[in-house]
Amino acid sequence: MKERTKNAVSTTDPCKLCTPLGAALAFHGIEGGMCLLHGSQGCSTYIRRYLISHFKEPIDIASTNFSEHSAVFGGHDNFFHAVDNLSDQYAPSFIGVATTCLAETMGEDLSQYLAEQKRRSKSVELVTVSTPSYKGTHADGFHMAVKSLIETLGFPGQGSNTNSPEKNPAQLVLFPGMISPADLRGLKALVASFSISTVLIPDISETLDGGQWTDYQPIPQGGTPVQAIKQVRQAQFWIELGGVLSHAPSTAGTVLQERGNVCGLRLGLPIGIRSTDLLIKGLCDAFDCQIPPEVASQRGRLIDAYSDAHKVLSGLSAAVYGEEDLVVGMVGFLSEVGIQVTLAASGGASGKLTQALENCVSPDSSRRLNLALQKRPLGFVFQDLALFPQLDGTQKFALCSQRPSLGQRTVVVITLADHFVLHFAKDAGKNIRGITTSAQRLLLSYPWPGNVRELENVLQRAVILSDSEYIQTNHLPPSLNAPSEGRIEIGGKLEAKVEAVEYQMLLEALRKTQGNVTEAAQLLGLTKRVASLRMQKYGLSYKTFRKQQAQEGA
């Protein structure tokens, strides 16, 4: 008899938790707030236990405690009984009510309950949000709760605000997304360095990451004041963080813009240089301010760390799996430090993850360096990072993001060298047009153990020493001229060097003929078909050279 094997148990998706859990997390970022789940006791017990395990903080989540009677006749009485109990025992200034699957399936009308509660008592603010678990993930619940906070507290009336209040020219409303308390504190410190007053919605930096208590506190200190949310329409600007969230049609930020006539910006999470640069640029543009020196210094140190770690991280591969906005931010950061992301996935079902990933890094960053260089004449994969000319190190960062080692990819040495020569010559005010053939041979024969940074330093030195129109062998360091056993390599190295020469000859022929493949093939002694195949091999396109000619003519 054939032995029956045990079926494999699938892994529970850790990136698709229940929707009201996200709403509970958002409501805990409001000062003096409590979360009330409209449904059965089991829902609140599960969510409370999960959050306590994660944050290692005491967390109370109330429930309307549905029973069989409630499931049949509705939860009206349970709802108001729970609100009264919370008011008596905790005295909150705010109660956030999130629905569960059972309440939504029954068709509970929370808008009616909310209107009735306002007639009963005005001592506590109530905000309701529809969050059945079949509606999305915990991240969706979080963002829906934040949107409901703005709609209910910021704009208690219907429609847009016709009487726009006087704006506070130094106030920012920041929707940080679902990030950690430590990250929230970092964001607040960054914005504060610009002397900008910030309303963070929500703010769990203290409520879910406080210090030791001498006595138990039913409601932790901290959070966004309710009064601050009521005054969001007076803000000068808003910023909403989340790479996938920025593609959503309706969010807290869009509500603030449509109803309060407050301009804003939607960005990805500021993880890494590129996304943080975009945030800083948004702050500078919105509030007409300069970048603080300490921020510029921190950026410079990070760029230097990128460069130092390049030889260790370059060429590694990684898989990223997590909440959608976090995945987008991490993929952008890993691409910056030279790690190839081979898989990016999430438990979310927004359908916008792919689009957000395409926007989080340069389109060229996913290709090999020699292909990317053909699309960017300057040779930078992340050329769009140069948002702040006054900050040094942008070009250094762009190079440290390149994954292949120069010792293994000699095909790109001359292209990078040409760029460095033109760049440093322009800075030095010298008219240097290129590199001689003999000097190019030395550059190609050297193994470059220091990778791109070493090549950059060598060419910078050469430009300083040069007094002619071309970089010559005597301008290069003696270490490149002296014979060395380390430069005598076998195996695939010979093929790589042959490819490098072939690549350079193709480049020169296409430049001379302005992208005319037929004429370039004749110069090289090839047929047009063979020349086209070689161009395809190295990712060369005749269009690139025609565009360069057109730009030079203009």
C-alpha cells in the first residue's frame, strides 16, 4: 500500500493582515485617542495581541462585543453602550471606530450612529471608517483611517470649503504613511531643521514607543492633537509619503487639496538618497527655504558610505517582500547601493506595485552599465539625482551605484574615462578633448582593483597634470605604466579585452559617421549586417549618435 505523504502547509501571508488592524494603528497615533472595533470580541483580541507583540507596548483596543443577538437584530445598542463605557473608564478625547467583517456583512450604518452620537454628547470626538478584512490589507485600513480623520475632523461639513481660512505660511501637514516610531521621529527632526511647523497625521512616535512608566497609563502620552487635525485647512502645504499610495485616486492628501484648497505633493518613502532628495526639494520649493548645513553634511556622509561599501555590495542580489510602500522604498535604496533586486513582491492587491517600482529608480538602473551608458551621454545611471547643485557628491554617488566591477567589465572603462576627462577639464577650465590611443591601452590593461572610484581619481590627476588637448601616457600614474604580474591574466580576461577594443572601435566609427550604420561598417571593414549584430551585442543604437549630432548642431 502506497504511503500517503503529508500535504505541505502554505505559509500565512505576513504582508496581508486584517484591514481593521491598520485602522487601529492609525487611531493610536491621535492624542488622547482610543480605538473601538465594531464587531465581535475576537477581532479586538487578535489585533491587540498582534500589536502588543510587535511594539512591546501595552495597547488597549475596545470592542462593541457582538453576540448572537447583535448579529440578528443589529449592533445599535452595543455601539452606544461601548462608547459610554469608554468615556467613563478612559475619558478619551477621541474615539476611532473601525468596522469588522461581521458588521459590514450585516450592513451596519455607522454614519447614522455617528450623527446620533453627536446629538447625544459632544464631549468626545468620533471618527468612523469602514474596514472589513475582505476590503484590503492592514495598509489599506491604515490609509482609509487617515483619510477618514481628515474628512470627519478637518471638514465636518459636506463638499469643499468655500470660506478658505487664512493660511499659516510656515505649517506643513505631513502624512508619513505606515512607518516605525523611530522613522517618524527622524522625519520630524528633518522637517524641524528647516524651521517648518509640522502636523504629523498620525503620530505614533511616542504613543507606541514611549519610555518606562512608573504607573500604568490607560491612554499613552503623545499623538497628533485633535485640534491640529481640525485646523489642517490652514496649512500652507501637505506631503503624503508612499510610493504605491501616490497612485491611489483618493487619499487624505487629495481630500485636503480638493476640499481645503491646500496644495501638496505625493512622494515615496524617503529611504535612500534619491527619494530623500525629492522630499527635501519639495520642502525647499514649498516654503522657499535653503537646505540646512547639517542636512547637507548628513547627505555627504551617506554618499561617502555608499562609495566605501560599493566594493562589498556591488553585484549582490536580493529579494524584497513586504508591505507595498516599503517594498518600493527598499528597492530604490538597494538599487542605489548597487544591489540587484531579482524579486519584489507584496501581499497587497492595489495593482500599482509594478508602476511604483518603475518610478522609484531610474529606468536604466535595472540594465547593465554598458547598456545604460548609451542612453545617458554623461554616463550616469542616476543622473536625475542632481537636484541640488550646491550639494557635493552627487556624481560620486551616481558612480557608486554601478553594480559591475571595472576589473570584470573593461568594456566600459573608456566610456567612463571619456566622461571623467570632460567633466574635470570643464571644472579646471582646460580644453582637453580626449585620451590618446596609447593611454587608452594602459587604461584597458589595468585591472582596477579600486573600481570606479580609482578610475575617477586617476583621471582627475591626469587632467591636472595635462597641458595639451589630449591625456597622454605620461599623465597617468606610474602604477599603470609599470609592468606587473597582477596585470597578466588568463582565461576570460583576453576575451573581455578584445570585446573592449571592439566596442571602442564601434563607438568611434558611429561617432564619425553620425550614426550611419552603412558608412560605419565600411570604415570597420564589415558588412552592414555584421555591424548591426555587433551593435546589438553591445546595446548600441544609431539613434543615440544622431541625437548627439542634432544637439551639438543646436
